[in-house]
Amino acid sequence: MPDADDKKAILYNLILDAKRADAVALLDDAIEVDGFDGAISGLLDPVLRTIGERWSLDSISLAQAYVAGKVAEDMLVRLDSSTRSTPPAAHRGIAVLGNAEDDYHALGRRMVATFLRLGGWKVHDLGNDVLSKAFIDVALEEGASVIGVSAMMLTNARNILKIREELDARCLSGRIALAVGGAVFALRPGLVAEVGGDGTALSAVDAPALFDRLAAQKLLTASPMPR
């Protein structure tokens, strides 16, 4: 029986060989054994991170990255279907998500949004290529305690600094936390601080715990927030 590392290698090669059905079947087997959280955090997410890292280094093709995205989407559909009858988790907070300016790699953000909702967070997903002002305007309108920003490439990740500068300019850095994520943050751990992030999660499964922690650190005061 293949061990965890063998399964990751098998899934990785199935994706690179465009064997989508076989990749999904392997993940279905993992779900039977480990549940959705285990299959995603222990198998799918590490493989996606590897693919994301190699995509950022131009080591894999657009077609291979596309297959990886479709496999992950298949899992998100299954996850959504399996949880529709599950009672919602206790409300944890409000989050605003989006991809950084000029970033269009939506998959990681969508996975984070799914797990945040399962964890009790109300999520406002702004999509791709979101300007710093839009993140903050929506966070203020919705009373969000955390902004989550995704970026795959280094050049796009550096645009996150504009959000930190906007938060500072509006005196909101002590009230709204800034979570960051994407393949480039795994490659460059120091990048979180460089772009002004308050924290990152290594996987979508870990995102709710990160958002819970950041929200606890950035408790909103009773006074109205400046606009």
C-alpha cells in the first residue's frame, strides 16, 4: 500500500499527465479513509502547493496547471455537496477575500473561502485583481475583522503592500487584520512581513484557525471605525 509521500507523487503525476478522472478517483479513495479535511490537507493541498510553486518558476505548463485547477474544483463541488445538510458552524466573524491587484489565480482563494464558510465565517469574495481601496471599503461596509489576500507570483504579492499602506493611512491597522496566502509565501517565508501581512496559512484547511487567531488579536473597539 502506498504511503502518504507515494500518494502525493502519484497524484502529482496524474495531474501532470492530464489524467483528471484518475486523480479524482485517488482523492475519493483518500476521502473514504481520511475524510475531506484529511484528503485535502494531507494530499490535495500539498500537491497543489508544489504545482503552484513550480508554476511560479515556469517549470510546468499552463495546461498542467489547468488540470490541477479542475481536479481541485471537482473536490470543492464534492465538499460543497457533502456539507449542504450539515448544520452551520457557530458564527466566527466576517472576512473579505480577494486576489491581489493583477493576480488572477483564483483557485487557492476559492478553497480558502470554502473552508472559512465551513468554519463559521461569513465571506465576501471580491474575486480577482482587487484594488487596495476596494478591499478596505468593503471591509468597512460589512464590518469585517480580517481581509484575506491571495497572490501566486512575487510581483503580484508585492501589491499587497498597498493594502497595508491604505490600512495605515486610514488608521485601521489595529482594527482589521491582513491575512496573506499563495504559493510564493511558501517559497519566501519572509515575504509575509515584507508585504505587511499579519499572518499566513500553509493550506486552505488551516485558514479558519488563522482567521480566528487574527480576529482575536484585532478585536474591534466599540467606537465607530473611520471611513
